[in-house]
Amino acid sequence: MTKTTKPGETMRVLGIYTSPRKDGNSDILMKELLRGASETGADTAELFARKLKLGPCLGCDRCIELGHCFQKDDYHQVVEELDKADAIALATPVHFYTVSTQAMILIGRVQSQWNQKYVNQKPEYKDRARRPGALIAVGATKGKTLFDGLRMTAKYYFDAINVDLDHELLIRSVDHKGAIKDHPDLLKQAYGMGVLLAGGKQNQD
């Protein structure tokens, strides 16, 4: 089952920024994605992992009993935004052939939702309609397998929250802060992904 927006409803697209570097290349691309979604008529929301106070998952499984993570930090903000979103995009730099540390901490905390879906079998998690998702990743090197591990991590993170990895923008050989601005074609691709996430049709010109 895939989520559809009813007539008169406005789609909400959530962008999750996980770079530790403000206004870095993945940030810039995410801004373009959300601009594309907004200009297609969607409401947009932003989450910056670097601004959140998040502890790592402790593997205690107390969330099975409690129904949520026991840690008193900012993860409740993440859960609220994930629940409200009709489409979700994740942006990360490539760090040691995987997502950033900030992304990994945020992703690890999805264990609380995973347990509600697969262990507690709660209908609001288990039976929720699938939502479209997008991944943006920017790496400095040219390695053939640069995105292999990262893509699997993103895919299974999305699966835990009933999101499909429908769109990807995976970029090699871009490193220095702001260097992505020298690649207008990639900025256009990010914008186009936002259009698609918002339910529009991408301009092929």
C-alpha cells in the first residue's frame, strides 16, 4: 500500500540534513530538493542532525515495553517529523564509505520504531502506507563501491519507517565546501527530485 494525497490535501516533504558541516555540499543539494518540492506545491520541513541533541541507541530494547525510546533528548522531534511527512529525503556526505556520524546516530535510534513495527506489530507502524523517499550522498573520492554500504544503510532505515528509496543522487569527486555550486546540472537534478517527491513531473529540458 502506497500513501496517496487526497484532493485538497497538501503534501509534506521532510528533508533530513546529516552533514556536520553547515552549508556544505549535501546541504546545498537538499535545499534545492526542497525548493523543487515547495515550488511544486508541497509543504516542506527541515531536520538538521547537527542541531539535535541525540544519544546513540543503547540496544537495551526498553522501547519494546515502553513503546518509545526512554532517552530524554531531541529524538521526539525526529519522530514527530517522520510521522507527519508524506515523503522523506536524506542527505549525507560520505564518511569512510558510509553515512556521516550524525546520520548514523539518528539512524540507529530508529530501532524504537523498528521494534514497534516488527516486534510489537503495532498497526500504526506495521500497516502504514508506504511513502516515497530520496537519498542524496556526496563523496570526495571516485571509488567504484563508494555508495554500496551507504545505500543499504539508507534503504533499511527507510524501510523501518515505511519509506521506499525511490530516488537517488549519488555524487563522486566533490569535496570542498560549496564546490557543488560549480555543477549546475547536479543542482538541477536535486531540484527535479524534489518535484518528483511532491508528486509533480520533472522537466526534461
